[in-house]
Amino acid sequence: MYLMKDITREGNPVLRNQTKPVKFPLSDEDRELGEKMMKYLEVSQDPELCKKYHLRAGVGLAAPQVGQSKSMAAVLTPPEGEDQKSPFKAIMINPVIISNSVQRGALTEGEGCLSVDRDVPGFVPRADRITVKYQDLEGKEHKIRLKHYPAIIAQHEIDHLHGMLFYDHINKNDPFSKTEDEVFFD
């Protein structure tokens, strides 16, 4: 399992590089990478284990964040809404956003990142709905539609695979500017 000491921090060039596609069948090393990233998310979302291992809670982790320039990310969002729908849980290999909504969305408190040890205030506008195509650990292709919070998290992680950090999207002149058609989530 990864610990905070294993998380690549802001300033490391691997966070700004375009990742390389992952080849199938997966090597043992690549399979372990995906499994360890997901394990970090699972453990970090358990309050007792998070405290025990001194982790920062996370909902997504991309391979560059553990020093690997590979097109792979893990996402584990908590259940959302009043009906507590199932969380979105996936190890996404070679993910590509194939379509997105015109409507924008953002988190009301802005975004954070395990690789960024400072608060960067401002709204991070993203597509409210996306369709993502990716492969799982077995190489099976998936095409899924995500909306609201899971869509924002997936876009954040996919950005890491292209050398982008969340604050690259913040309006430098007016960090809290928003348009009427943006949707905000807590």
C-alpha cells in the first residue's frame, strides 16, 4: 500500500509530463500499480485506518502521483445524493474522455490534490457530464457516463495523465468567478 511518503509532490517533473499508454496484457508491475493506488483510496477513506497510517483522504490517484509516467488512474467516489447511489470505483487504464457536456460544474470549496501540499483557492470549472472510455486490469474496455462529482474527479485524474494540475484551470484574475450556467457541488 502507498503511504504519504510515496506520493509525488508538486514540483516533481513527472507531474507535468504526458504519460505513456499502458500495454496489454498487463505486466505484474502495472497490475500492482493499479491495485496499490486503489488500496490507498480505500484505506484513506476509512477514518480509523486513515489516522493509523497518517494518510490524507483521497478520491482519486493517478500513476504520476506515485512517480510513474503511465496512463493509469484509480477513482473511488463516496456514495452521493439522498438515495446514496453506489460509489464510482474504477482503475482506469488509458482513459480518454470521448464526449463532454457544454454545461460546466465545479466544487463549491474548490479542489485539492494529494500532490499539492498547499491550499489553492478558486473554482475549477469542468464539464458537468462526461463519457469516458478506458480499460480495466483485465484489458476489458469500458465506456461510461459520469455526471457531477464523479465526473469532476475523473477529469481531475485524467488531467494528471496529461501533465495538468487542478489549479491550471483556475481563473488567475478572478479565482471565484462563475457563470450563471455553472452547477456547483459540495
